[in-house]
Amino acid sequence: EPEVTQTPSHQVTQMGQEVILRCVPISNHLYFYWYRQILGQKVEFLVSFYNNEISEKSEIFDDQFSVERPDGSNFTLKIRSTKLEDSAMYFCASSELYAGETQYFGPGTRLTVL
Amino acid sequence: ILNVEQSPQSLHVQEGDSTNFTCSFPSSNFYALHWYRWETAKSPEALFVMTLNGDEKKKGRISATLNTKEGYSYLYIKGSQPEDSATYLCAFWARSYNTDKLIFGTGTRLQVFP
């Protein structure tokens, strides 16, 4: 069964460094999402992406964050200058159709900022 | 502020017991209600997506109901098994002129003892 994959599973970085989190969504899906979960808190929406542009972004998704679909398969989340509070589990998801449809999640990347 | 609440936060039951959890969400800007099952170190797995008031969905021993007018959904597990142990997340798809995203609850952590 097709699945969403994410790399790396765990990323440790120094404050101020740039990180790129990678995702490979399910191949025929058209909508892509990033979420994060800070330890002990709710899963939070970051951004949705369709047709090579951002559809919606949350207030968390400030200028430090960017997303890209550099080729036909990868979907990346870049954090330009990481802060301690960016430490979280980051999940990628994709859906075949819009919005209310089932989203398929990857296993997540745990980002630790020191 | 759009908020999703789940109760209880955690639940411990014996194998064979039936159990249920609640998800409360705003009754305005409703588009869809998602339930996910999330085992530790795995991807959240979609259980149900419900859109219509009065919807009832079933998948094996797990079923869910939806009341959009009063803003709640119930998830039922009949005859719990140890493999049902997981965190059950509900997520409300909010859609209005200025929002279009999944908003998650904190989850209900279920542990089923043999």
C-alpha cells in the first residue's frame, strides 16, 4: 500500500542553523501539508500546498519557514534559522483530493534544536 | 478561536471491554470531522472522515457518530483488544473566508490490558 515517507527520522541541529525536512507524498496525491507537534501539545497545522503554491498557512508559518516541491516527488519544509522553540515532531501529509478528504500522514521527523 | 476538545485524556480498559471517547468542536465553519489512530512511533492512520450531520461510520469493531449541530462526535470501540492501544485523535476541518485547515484535539490515549 502506498505511504508517505519522511527523512530524516531525527534531526539534531544548533540554534540558528538551517534545516530541510523532506517528504515523499503518495504519488497521485495533489494536496500536501505540514504539521508539527511540540512535546505535550496538540498537533498544529503549519501549511497546505497545492498546484505549486501555498494554499493556506498558519500564524506559526512565518518568514523563517518555506515549502517547496522541487521535483515531481519531494515536498520539503525549510526552516532558515532554527530557534529552540522549533523543537518538535514535524509531520508531512498528503491527500488525493481537497480538504475534507482523508489525509495520509508520514511517520514524522523529530527535530531537536540545541 | 477555533478549538477542539477530546475526553477523556487517557483511558485504561481490560481486554473485551467496550469504550467510547468524545470529540467536541465548534458548530460553525464546519466542513469535515476526521478521526485518526496513532500508535507510538508510527504514522497517524486515518479511521474516518465524516461530513454530514447524523453520519455514522464503522470499520470493524470501531464506529463513530457525528452531530454537527451541537458540535460533537463519538468514537466507539467494541470489545477492545490490546492492539487497539493507541492515541485516538480527532480533527475538525474548519472552512470559512479566512480559514481552511485541520484543527486537532489533544487526543485520547487508550491502553487495553490483556
